[in-house]
Amino acid sequence: MASSSSILTSPKQKNSPSIDAVLGSDDLTTEILLRVPPKAVLGFKLVSKKWLSIISKTSFATRHTLLNPHTISALLLRVSFFFKELPTHKYVSLDVDGRSLAYFSHDFLDFDPTNNPGCICISQSCNGLLLCSKCRWHLPERFQPINYIFNPTTRQFAMLPPPPDDGQFFDSIQLVFDPSESSCYRVVCTQFFTSELKIYVFSSETKDWKLCVSQENFEYLPINFTDGVSWNDAVHWISPMGNGFSFLLDKECLETIPRPPLPENWQEQNFRYFGESGGHLYFIGVLEGNQSPDDLNKGIVSPAMSHDQIPDQSIVVYTMERGFSKWFVKYCLHVKAFVMAYPEITEDEDLAASPFSAEKGSVRLLSFIDGDNDERPLLVMEILGEIISYCFKDKTFKKILRLPFKHANCCAFNYSETLSFIG
């Protein structure tokens, strides 16, 4: 059977009446193209001028974004080595066909035609859009980065104007984009100096910054403003001890985050990850003992009982209820599962004694990926120079990528394809 592309492009092929009906109806063609994955849709621009016109419309991109679920299809890795000044970026597919890794082309982040000097790095990822920063290393103002919003699927980008600043404040920005709510994106800039907090919001609709919060004598928590997480039309910050606050964009105000039900012996070094996936907020840490979600939700913490070389520890995944009322434990993973899959962890006495140690542990959490129907809850980690994933559903490990060197600094960003328009 001839492929659909050959039927549509061959001038010698006589089309059937049904195909002619489809090709002659812009509405029907649009409805079909709206259900095609983003990258395939872009390839169909070459079929005809009519298809190019349909796909190029902003209204088409908006409808396509709303109709297609934003499933995380890949990880974007930013890898830095202590002897290299500039980081490298890698694209890691999460498809189940075994093709796990595809390297970025050398010019993947070279999207600015003005060729401003500097190196572009990925800072954040939010529902298919990337927040990228370019530092001008050789200029006097090198510490003032140029910030971009970039859609890797469509290669569209927009340069963000610098937020208002008198030079006294440390700036931290956070991308907020929820295509199920709006086709517009927003950027939240947090400025904190001594005890004064200011929060500005940039809207792609107004193309301007707006001062939303100006608060003196702000009670500063030991949190990192650069680690904000976008979820449920708000930006959230949390400390390793579970205390934090949120900036609600619709109300333009701050609210306190409920603290996860952490045990009394919880310490800062137990914290490992804070992020969003599948429409849920997650807080992940390490507890002593072989824990279970049901017991932890009842307030029962199992004591550590290990009497051998392998420590008695568990990775515990807390998730926030959508109503933002409380946290509950969703998953637990015991450290012995790692040792069974990666016995080399026990070869080093220090690592074997505490593989999840925040200072020198052999296991580093990079990301958590959850689906809408629990089909693919994945914990992504770096273990002894390898990027691996653990699936909570079938309790299996999968090797994703081996890094060239064991001692590398690796950051992971969840990524999904989108046709979302960047104005």
C-alpha cells in the first residue's frame, strides 16, 4: 500500500474520492492535523502551500496545544565537568523502543541570530518551553545574563527584557506556562536583599514587567530562590526542612506551603528533590528504615533494622493534594533494591555505608516523572556515572546513559514537545 505522504505528493497518482474530499476541505484537514504529534505536524508543512498555511497559523498552534496532552517524552541533561568551562547538553528520549539517547546538534541552543557573545544554558523547562540564559563572559556586565524563552520543537524564541532593578537585589526568575489554562506564558522574578522582598511578573501578553509584591521585613526561610517550582498557577519555594511559601499569580500574594508529614528526626541532609510532574507537586527525601506509604501516612515510621553492610534506608516520595491542603506519601523505594541492581555500590566502604549521603553518596536524584494514570512513575538518578531510571509500577531499573566521567555535575529537565507559539 502506498504511504499517505506519497499519495498526497505524487502528481501522477489519481486520488480516490474520499482523499479528494479530505484535501478539498480545510476544516477536515485541520481537524486531522490537530491530532498529529508536534514534530510530525511540522514535517507536513512541506506537503502543500495549503497545509503550510494551516499549520503556520497561531490559532492552529493554540488549538493543537490544548488538544494534545503534555506527556513528558524526554529529559534534557546539562552536564558540567570540573575541567571544562562550558557545560554540554544532551537529549534523552524516554520512549520504550530502546532508543534512549540522541545528542543535541552543536547548534541546538544557537537560536539567536544576533549572535550576542556568550554561552547559552538551559535554566528551566516548563511544559515544552525552555528558559535559557546567556552569560556575556568577556564583558564588564557579564554577571547580568540575557534570558530567553525558547521552544525547541518550533525553534521560536523571545528575548526577555531585564526586570526593573536598582542593582542591589539578587534576581531569580521562574518560567510559568500551563497550556491547558492559557497560551500565554509568564515569568516570575524574585528579588531579595537583606530583609526586603520584591516579586515582578512578566507576561507574554503585555510584554512588560509588573510589580506584584513589595514586602519589607520579610521573614526569610533557608530556601534557594533559584529552585522555584511552577505548579497550579503559582510558584513554590521550599526549604530542605519542608517549610516554604508560594506566590499565587492570580491573587498576586504570598501564602505558606503546608509542611510534609516528616518524621521528628528529619534533617536537612535528608532532602533530595522538589519538583512538578503530571500536574502534581513532589517532595522527595531519604528516611532511615524500610518504609511503606501506608505506614508513613498513618504516622508510623519504621526504625532502621539493618545489621549488615547495606544501610537500612528508603527514598520517600511525597505528593501534594490538588487542593493544596496537605501532603501524603505516594511511593517508597528501599536502598537494598539499588544494591541488588548495582552491587558495585558496595565496593567502596564509604559509599556502601551511605549511598544516599548528600555529601559523598553514590546515588543522586535528578528528576521524578509521573503520568496522569500512574502508567510511568519514574525516578531518574545518577549512580556512579550512569543515568538510570527506576519504574515504581514494575519495579525495574533501566540504564539510560553512561557519562564520560563518573565525577560530573548533571542537571535534568523534564521535556515535552509542543507547538505553543512564542510571541
